[in-house]
Amino acid sequence: MKKICLLGASGSIGTQTLDVMRKHPSDFDLVSFSVGKQTRKISSILKHFKNVKAICIKDKSKLSYYKKVYPSISFYYGDEGLLKIMEVDADMVVNALVGFVGLKPTLHALEKNKIVCLANKEALVVGGELVNKVLKEGEGKLYPIDSEHSAIKKCLLVDDKNVSKIVLTASGGAFRKLNREQLKDVTPEDALKHPTWKMGNKITIDCATMINKAFEVIEAHYLFNYPYEKIGITLHDESMVHSYVIYNDGLLRLDVSKPDMRNPIKLALYEFNINFETKTARSLEQFDKWHFHEFNPGRYPIVSLAKKVIEEKGVYGAIFNASNEVAVHAFLNHEIPFLMIEEIVFKAMDYFKNIKHPNYEEIAEIDSKTRQFSTKYIENWRKSHA
């Protein structure tokens, strides 16, 4: 039985991870978890999982209350608390956090030679070099939870010889049928209506801008060690083909299933050591009931930044992520228009100089400076449009 620390238990991936664990009680035991600000979810989680020893919350002021209510459980708070709850018997860490905050726990878990199931793609976007360095030097393991990377891993586990390209599929998000002119007046409410997946707000906006797909290209580079030129994107309306591999002889190997994140979560929890299927085809036209479209870089210019991050590395991933986090937050709060998310990211990427082979402290510093830059850019824009 694996003893699991679940970071981000109150979010979309965290909630679905708990669903999977409940269905397999003899294989997984929850020993610790974090809920951020969603402390009201603590009681419902504890009703199903009786062996929890430690919990991390966001707000220090609520610690004393929860310690009184649950005296047998250790409570911690903040970013440091995320690290402390890993030390309580956990041999597997499921990182379902959102944003830059997920990098340090990923590094800490791997440094402690734990198994990490990673849904926090920002950890690899921001610190892929550091993560792979720790993996190489230690005995920790890393398994992807993203549906696309889970799909690619499945295909490569079956056959990783003579690969021509790995291809990530993309739904195109809520605005896939709109041209760039039509994007000028879309609202956060419009953007949150994803056509095929039910996800958290931030990642749903990232799907609409396709920044999510840029992140996944970067993630694929670090997970599978493929160069930018060998990582492709195909638009796919129904989200039934989760990604695929093209071999030198033209054969495709695909992961095909209904869009349900519980499938890749389960695979990661079992370290891909359970039965799974892939399909082969000579072309996507064999799946004639579904719709596939060629990716148009002009329609989604932000995706081009994945090339810069992969090829120049350094702190560009941190700049990319931090500027996007600030911009998405502002858009969700109706402070900026949709297309300005791209504008802020491009401005930040041009403004800062790269630092080669940064350590964690240097990454954290550029993350902070980028947030300040992006926030100031938004403030100036709002003043000029008041």
C-alpha cells in the first residue's frame, strides 16, 4: 500500500485523485494533504480517510482552531507547511498545486527520493532543468498526470524506437471557432466554458489562450527529452485522442479514451504498472467520426514562446509562467481584456535578460520581479484607459 501526500486536495485534480483513491482503498492510504484556503473541505476528506496525520492550510490564523478540532493531526501553514507534510510517512507525493508554488515541493520530494505524480506543469515549465538534475542525482521518480503526457508515456512504453515526432492534441479551448478579431471582446465567463473538459479556472483560461499547450510542449521536452522540432500540436475537437506518437515509417500510436482525468491520475498512482491500451493507425483519417485540424501558429502566437523556453532555458520559463499568472488573474477579475494576457507575457519575455543554469533562489527572484513588472504594466494600462 502506498502512503500518499496530496498537495492541492481541494482543487479539481486533487478532488479526482481522492475519487480514485476511494475506489482502491487497499492500494492507497492518504497520510497528509493540503487545502490552501478551502479549509471547509477538511472535514469531508477526513470522513473518508481515517489515517491522515498532517494537514497544511494557507492561513496561519486558523491553525489554533483546527488543532483544537483535530488534536490527533499535525497542522502546518503556508509554503513551508507543504514541505513539512511530506515528511509524515508519505512515500508518494501527488502535486496538484497550481502555479509557481508547486516547484519547491516537487524538488523537495524528489530530493527525499519520493515518488512524485505531477499535475503541476508549472514545476517543469519554471524549473525543468533543476527537476531533471535532482532526478538524475537521486532515486526519486516522476510520473505525469497531464492527460497529454500520460498518453505520450503510454505510447512510448509500448514502443519508443524510431520515433519521428510526439504530438500533443489540443481542444483549442472555449474560443477555438473565433478569429483573433472576435477575441477582443470576450469575457472571463465566456472563456470558462470549456467545450470538453471540466477543470479549474486558471487552467481553463490557459486553454483558451493556448498558453496551456505551450506549457505542455515545454513539459514534454523535459519529461521525454525530445527537442522542440520533434514535438508537435494537433487540434482535436472531441478530446478523445489524448496525444500520439509518429514513427519513422509513418505509423501512429495513439491513446484513445473519453476525456476523464481520473484515467491519467490512476495510471500515475500505479506508476503505469497496470494494464492499458494504445491504438495504431496509418492516419488520423481512420477516425472519421472525430475532427482534427492543423495547428495554426498565427492564430495562437503565444505558443511560439515554448521554443524560446526550450532552446534558451535559464529563467525564461519562470518569466513566461509568472507574467501569465498575473495576467490571467487580472483577466478573471475583469481588469484587462483577453488579448492583453498575450501582450503582458510577450512584454515580460522581452524585458528580462536570461540567466543560464539558475538555482532555485535565482528562479524565485525572477518570478517575483516578473510579477512586479506585470502588475505595474497592468496598472499603467488601466490608468491610461480610465
